[in-house]
Amino acid sequence: MLWCMPLRLFNTISRTIEQFSALDPSNVTFYTCGPTVYDDAHIGNFRSFLAADVLRRFVESPLCEITSAGGGHRGPRRVTHVMNITDVGHMTDDAEGGEQGEDRMAVAGRRIAEAKKSGKLPADTNINPGDPYQIARFYEQRFREDARKLGLKLAIEADTDATIMPRATENVAGMIAIVQRLIDKGHAYVVGAAGSRVVYFRVTSFPAYGALSGNTLDALRAGEGGRVSEANQAQKEHPADFLLWKEDASHIMKWDSPWGSGYPGWHIECTVMAVGRLATRQGQSPISPLGLTDFAPGGAIIDLHSGGEDNIFPHHECEIAQSCCAFSGAKGSFARHWFHPRFLLVEGTKMSKSKGNFFTARDLFAKGVEPAALRLELVRTHYRSNANFTMQGLTDCARMVERWRRVAEGSGADNPAAKLSRDTMLVEFAAAMHEDLNVAQAIAAINTWVSSCSAPSKEDAAAFKLVDGVLGVLELVPKAVTSEIAAYAPGVMPDPKVEALLVARKEARAKKDFAASDRIRDELAGMGYAIKDMPQGRVEVRRV
Ligand SMILES: [Zn+2]
């Protein structure tokens, strides 16, 4: 089969669609800025994480060809994909460069304390709202559960390889080493007296500062009035200089450093974890940031870097500056490709708690939404368009999943006409994905084929598996579970309380006590289950 091109991707830093290239095409390095674990991740967060996951899956797919020094590279290929867990609180006011506002873990602690008081916290939750580590682990665990349910490949890998999802709190020594290195090289400076020292990055020492976001140092200086408080600015050489370390012995989370007991700035953590886990050179695998070796001046250190579009400035701009200044001679872009999916809208408007259109993945799972349908709804729009999440869209996706499953379970005999339309689908799917990951067009190719596929064969099922390896949807469809008394619909997990009620209902019916039987049916409905008696004596259980 032939498709025309190596993978082309929009690169935020060049603002053009470029051929994607990797230092070592057989092992692509990819870093994604992960969640701050002080609350549950919402579906907008997951839209961004899942877009990165689809990119990663496509790069690993046998359908994907990428550029390499020796021409095209068709695999086999793996992607080492790392995502950090930000479990250091950091401040609520990003505009103040991480120095003002309230620590996010303290905010979460207050929210948890209030929920505890009003009985809104699940009974089995036993966390101390005053302990930021307990709060971070609580939300990290929930994030990982949600991410696994949505098929985020790296969350599944992280179960057996913790280095794939490193925690900021476990990398503070690396941050301190890099901050020291930046000071030694003249890219950072310390201000303030002992007790209130601050380390800032010196943006004027990195001429390319602003290249990613389109900012210039002059424009940032001119705009300083509205953005940053005077007290905060007085000590800085340039208003865009950003925090690397803040001494604050009274802070909720703190560590010892050469600049006193305090906490790191937010940006520095990603440099440490990306370099520490991903930076490789020929014949040399991950270096320790504590080893402090240099790369070729201006050379990219990793292949791919992603984050939400709100990460472009200041977070990724700062990450590029400090990474290049620490390791590649104050030149370069740190990553070859910068990948930024756009925001998610909900029913056409920006998601907000006050509008009542704010959803976490968990909220939707609790309403009985199948992870496969949610994943499809979140990945099916081009990553550089604002996806519009709607309840109708979710229903459409659930139906699409059902139609796809019929083909994926195909076992009929193959024939030449079926082979032709299958091959056409694969070529169209691959062509769409090679052109800046056009998932919407790739899905259209699948749907055209699925509607013509009246008696799916084993070969059709295999072709489906190939494209679903990229989209990652059907692998999330759970098999239906059957117990002695119940036949659970796909996606409904067996529940001992439901089982007990069904047994009681069976006994009531045997005694012809239909009033009791109806009461049990109502009780199940109150728990969100619909039941239907089946001919063999089992009861079908669905989510309402
Ligand atoms: Zn980051």
C-alpha cells in the first residue's frame, strides 16, 4: 500500500506545517506537561492529553512514516512518552510569575475540609486537608484512574514504569542543580536578603525568548504595568524575568536549597523531568540532570513537546529558555516540535463552573457515559480547532462505537470488492493522519467504509484493529459481564448491592409478592439502573 508522505505536523514555534523529524526515528522522545493534582481533571484537560495520545499512537503505528536523515522511516518505532505530575502546589496567580496568590494545595485543602464538613466527600475518603502530600496523592490517583479509563497509553504504562509519570516533588534535587547551573552560567541571579531570597531567570540572556509565543522582550517590558505588581517587579532586572526559586520558610511545601528553605518555580520542573527521562545522545541513554552534561549548541534535546494552548506563554517559553541556557549553549528550541491542541468548548461556549457546563471525566462516568464514547467525542475534532463537546455529540459517538464494533467483530468470508474498499479506507485514513493529524477526515474515511461493510470479514476486523490502534476507542469497549442472576450491559460493572436486590426480587416474585418486586425495581432505578427480565431467568441490567 502506498500513501504519499511522511508525517507533517504544525509546529507552534515556526507557525507552519513541517515534516516531523526525530533524532532517532526508532525511538521518538515526547514530553507532555501533565496535571496539577489539586482537583479532578476536566474534559478540556483530557481533550489535550488525548490529542497527544493520538499523536503518540499514530507515530507508533505501522501506518505512519516519518522523515529521517536517511529518507523515510517506516518503523518499527516506539515513542517514549513522559508526563509529569505537578504535585508542588504553586500559586493561584500565574500572572504574578508564581509569587502571588495562594498555594493551590492550600486551596484544595480548604475545599476538602468544607466537603468533609458538609458530608459531600465519599465515606471511604480519609485524607487530612492540612497535608498537601495527601491531597496531591489523592488527586493523582483519581487522575490516573480517569486517564486509564480513557485509554491514555502512558497512564497504563506508568503502572509498571513509574519513570513515565514522574512527580515534581521527587525531582527537587534536579531542579536545584539546574538552577545552580543557570546561576553559574550567568542566566539566573539571586536577589533579596537571607530569609527572603529569590532566584530569577535572566530573560535578556536568551536572545530567542519569545520565539514560541510571538512575544518580544520590548513588548513584555512595555506591558509590565497591567500585569505585574510593583512590589514584585522592583527586584527584577527585566519584568519578564521569571521565578526559579523562592525562599519562604513558612510555605506549605518547602525544601532546603543553597538559597534557603523554600519552593521551586513552576517552569523549572518540566526541564528536569524532560531532560532527566528523555534526553539521549547516540549510544547514551537518559542522562541525569545532576550529571550536568552539555548538548550541541542549538541542538534540540527532545523530539516532541505538548501542552494545552494556555501553556504556550509563559510556561513553555520559560521552559525553552531555561533548558537551552542550561544545556545547549543558550540557543535552540529545546524540542524539535511543539504541539498545542486548542481549547474545548462545551455546547458552544467556554466551559465554566458558573454556567453549569463544567464537567470532569468522572462526572460523566458517574452518569453512565462509556469511556469509549467520551474518548471518541474528545478526539474526533482536528486538534487545532476548538472542539465542541455536546451531549448530542456524546450520544452520536456512542452509536458510532456500536457500528464500529460490528465491523471489529467481523468473521465472515472476504471477497475482492470488500478488499478494495478496505484498502481505500486504509489509504484515506493514513493520508489524513499524515497531513497534520486530520482525525476528523480519518474518521470520515472509516465511517464511509463501515456503512458499506455489510458482512464484515476477519480481514475487515484486522484492518479495523489497525486504525483503532491509533484512535484507541474500541479497545476501551468493555465486554458484557454475566453473573448467576444478572446480565450486565457492556460498560456496567457488577455490583454486590445490585446482586443482592436482584436475588431478593427473585424470591419476592417466586412468592408472587409483586408489590415487593416493584419496590425493588424502584430502588434500583433510584441507584441509576434499569432492569429487564430475560427468558433464561436472568435480569438484564443497564444504566438509566
Ligand atoms: Zn510543563
